Amino acid sequence: MKNKDHDMKKLFILITAVFFLNTTNAEITSQTLCFENQKNKNIELLLRTYVDNEIQKEIGALVKYKSSKNTIPLVFVDDDATGESADYVLNWLEIFDGKITGEYRLIKPKMATIFGAYVKYKSIKTGKETIFSPSGKSEDECLINLK
């Protein structure tokens, strides 16, 4: 088990290094979206995604819960469209204390704008999934949660 943790830390460091090496001269844009838990509206989630404009690719993201002081980095895994009439999905791994602790999926239904998208979080430890819907807050209102 100790080797697995060590390997995960190495992987995280490698991914972080590649991220910074590949983005040092690139123009990066970000988008901030606010979501709330479907079952408990008091649980709010801020998702900020980063795109390298030169290659038009997602390069990473972060999440922050309103109730937490910590910002959690997400490592971009992939994106996919599941067919002509299906949703567009972005996938990230949650890294906390050097370990992969969860998976986030931003799902945008085909006919929706990004503001119609929702987030599915899956805990690696428990396998439990949580769904977050758009909160309706503006980016400015959402950014207040970052501070």
C-alpha cells in the first residue's frame, strides 16, 4: 500500500510538471461555474476550468466547496461525446493530499448551454455519487466563494 501511495504522489508531481511546462507560453482562459447539491441546497460547489487557447484543450480545473477553506486541484483526464444525440462530458480526477480521492464529470446535455450542465462527483473511497445542478449564481457571486 505504501508503494501505491508513493507512485500516486509521483504521478501527481509528473502531471503537475507537464501542466506547467506545457502552459508557460500559452494563453490560458478560465471559466467559473457554480453548482449546488440537488438534495441539500446548502452545499455549493465552485468549478473553475482552464483551457489552453493555443491548442484548444482542457488542461485542468479546481473545485472549492463553499463550506471549505481548501481549493482542490483536478487533473483533466479526457472528454467525450457519447453519440450524435448524447451529452458532452469532461472528466477530471480529484487530487487531495497527493492522492486520487474522487472523480468529477461535467455533463452538458446536447441541446443545453454550459449553464445547463451539471456535475457528478464520485468518491473513490465509498463509490457514492453526488449530483450538483447549476445554482443560478453569476460568476462574480460564485467567485466570492473562492476567497
